[in-house]
Amino acid sequence: MKYFVCNFKNKLVKDDIVRYNNRLSEIESKKVKLVIVPSLPFLAFFDKNGYSIGSQDISSFMDKTITGEVTGEQLKSLGVEYVIVGHSERREYKHEINIDFINKINNAIESGIKVIYCIGETLKDKEEGNTYMVLEKQISEVLNNVEVKNIIIAYEPVWAIGTGRIPQVKEIKDTVEFIKDIIEENYDTRLDVLYGGSVNKDNIASINAIKCVDGFLVGGASTSIDSLESLLLEIEK
Ligand code: PGA
């Protein structure tokens, strides 16, 4: 069963969230493992009836009292099963770096929360032919320092996020295979790999047809319940 992870980012307000949750109960998602990842204040609004919830963040600190942080223990107490770590927007705008990702992953794993670790090349990396090198570095510099279990990789080309542009199907397939292979070589385990970046109803079927892709991390197109429904219908076909 493929993952379908809905990353709301900082979109939607309380009324939207309540409506979204109500409609979720009508949606059949038999073919996917649905994970809803709202802004932190709205985690408790989701009833988890037939789907899971994930957090967009977790504290990188352990055993410290810090204003504005949320711990793995707190997330766990809300029934959170997944946390997104390493998203390119956090890398770019919050200047998060490997040590933050390592600490966040360790905190999540310690609390029994699965990690969706995001990696991806920029347009410059791609144009300079450095995609594989960049991905390998993002993997090794973090995974060498954590326990490699309960981690799902999300391959999200930075240039594809929120732009309406996606790589060719063959490129996605080759890159996901590359990611799986180097992880297997170095850590002796096969991790699930999701694709993220401008997934929409026109391209989801072709991405879904790629066998090695274990699911989707969807931003913009998941923030409307009608759009979510049409994406799921495309997968059911
Ligand atoms: P997008 O975002 O689907 O809006 O491109 C994906 C993501 O950033 O996770």
C-alpha cells in the first residue's frame, strides 16, 4: 500500500480544518495509507478515523525547557505517528542543518514516531549534474548518525516544490532506485521512498505507475478536500 502524505504547511485556519476532518470520514482511501500533516495547533482536531496524523516539526533539543518547542513525548500523546524532518523550506528559511535533522530524528525515534526525511536537489545542482552527489551527501551526513529504522525518505526536488514542474517519469524512477540502492549498500536495509513536489491530479497516475515509488508527499494539492478526493480517485483507477 502506498503512502499518501498531506503536508498542509502553514495553510488553512480552524474552520477549514474542522470541515476537512468532517469530510475525511466520507473519503475511501483503501488503496493508500493516508497521513494528514496539519500545522501544529490543529493536530488535535483530527480524529484519526481511518488515517494517521503527522507533525511538521519536532524539537531538536532533549531534556531542555524551551518556549515554542514541541517534544516527541507531546506529539506521541496526541497520537502522532509521523514527523517531517529536513524539508527544503526548513533548510532554506529556518536555516536548519544536518545536526538539527540528526537531533530531531533521534528525538522522534526515541518517542516511537516515524520520520519522513526529505532530501532533494536544487535546480542549480541538477543543471550542474550534481543531483546524485547531493542526494548521497544529504543521506549519508544524516543517516550515518542515527538509527536507520522507522525512517521513510521523501525525494523532493527543490525546483519541483510548488512550481507545477516535475521531473520526467524515468528520472523519478532512476533517482528513487538510486536512493534505495545506496541506502541498501550502506545500511543494509531497504527504506520506503516517497516522491514529493507538485504532485497534482494530472501527474499522479504516471507517478503512481512507478513501482519503486512507495507513495507521495503532497503540499498544495492536498489542502483542499475536493482536490484530495480527486487525487485519490486517480490512484484508485
Ligand atoms: P507541493 O509541496 O506539492 O505544493 O509542491 C510538496 C512539499 O513541499 O512537500
